[in-house]
Amino acid sequence: MYAASLDWQTDAFDLSHAGQTKALGLAQKNRVEINYQVGNFADLGYKINEFDAMAFIYAHFPAALKSPSNNPPAEAGGN
């Protein structure tokens, strides 16, 4: 939303339709415009040098891909 509030052309993507719904709602609330796609980055068709700047903000990863330090062992007596 910050980039859009500066009147930058703002594109976003997510794998989740829920993420899209939330982002578009925030854009409307903040009276800014964003272009939002749902899908895998590699499949969305962005072109080389399409953007002047790019920011990676947040991502969710399946537990199997997280490092062991982010998955503490179950408590004693637990599963």
C-alpha cells in the first residue's frame, strides 16, 4: 500500500485468493490502486526488466520447507 500511496504503479501477487481479497480491500480503504494477480510467480508472465523496483514482503512456506529451528519439537507426552 505504501508504494501505491506514492502514486507508483503497484503490482502484487499471491498464491491465495484470500490474500488478494485482503489486499484489494486495503487498497480500496486507502484509496489507492494496485494490480493483483493470483498464481505462482513463475507462471504469471512477468517479463525481464518489467519493473524498476521490486520488494519481497512476506511469504508462507509449508512446514516441510521450514528450517528445524522454526519447527520446535513436540512437548514431552505430546504427539
